[in-house]
Amino acid sequence: VFNALYQNHELPQVKAGEKYYIASKLFMLYQPIEIKEQVKNVIITFGGSDPQNYSDRLLDIITKHPEKYRDYHFYVVLGRAKLNVKRLMEYGSYPNIDILYDIKNMPEIMSKCDIAITSRGRTGYELAILGIPTIAMAQNKREEKHGFMCHENGFNYLGLNPSDRVIETNLDLYLNLTPQERKEYQEILLSKDLRNGRQRVMNLINSL
């Protein structure tokens, strides 16, 4: 059994943790992002369903403060299981917001961005492969146990269902990180050898 989302397991037949994450071959075609002088582009993506409605809450925060966020561009990616897509699509009328639905080439969008906000699933591994400084939030109790997206691994983890004030404060913090601070986060993210997980899993399977 291989499970990259959980950390450490007592059973010898269960291999858990980031060592066994199998990156999509599409992501392997992309190099880590270049750390720019200022944050300009932000990706917001919360998986297929986003049960905590983090996408909605962030869009509400951004559009309530148009002056504060006017110099940033937000790419909001919605999954196929999101319930209120039609209403959220209306936010695309703002000049600095793109609402993207069920896209096929996620690394292409991610590679345009300087920071990210996501939940605590496999998307965190994809952002780490690209070295994108990331704010993470858990969607449920199960995601709270997904230990890779933590401060020690270069993420800013806010826990389960943080308040809008906490989300806004941390968004503002990340928008204003210096290039050096973002570079330090990137170095931690890239220090995890996620690109070779596929080969490690194949080697273990072939050794049976």
C-alpha cells in the first residue's frame, strides 16, 4: 500500500509520506517558477468540491477590497464537483480575476503564479514541485492528518476552517513577502525530492 498523503505508518506493508508521491507526468515537463521582484499573480484552487467554500470566501475578500488588491491578478480554479460554479463565474467580470473551470493543464496556470492558496490534498505536492510559496487550509478532519503541508516543509498552514480575518491577514502577508523570503520558502519546498517518487514506487514494486 502506497499513500503519499499520510505520514509514517506502523504496518511494514504500508509505505506512507512524500517519498511515495507519484507526480503527474505533465508536471515533470515544467521547471520551478522564477522568484520575481514582486508578487503579481496568485492561484487559488481547492480541489474538486471545496466543501468549506474557501474559493467563495476568498473571492468575497478580494472583491470587498478592490483598491487593496487591484495590482494583483487572481486565477481561481474550480473543480467539477463545485456546487455553485455559475454564481462564482460572475466574479470573472472583475478585470483582475480569472475564473477557470475544470482545466486540463494545471501546471501551465500554476507556472504563471508567484504564490498559491490551496487545501491540504495532492495539489500541495504539485505546488511544491514547482516551488510556489503556498498557504494551505484543511477542508475536513481527514485533511488535518495530511502532514506534508506544514510549516517545516515550507507551507503556511492555517488549519481547518480559519476565520476570514485570518485568511485575509495571511493573504496580505504573502502578497507582500520579499523576494528573499519567497526564495527561502521555495528552497524548502524544492528540497523535498518529489520528482523521483514514481521511480521509488516502481523500484519497490519490481523488487517484490
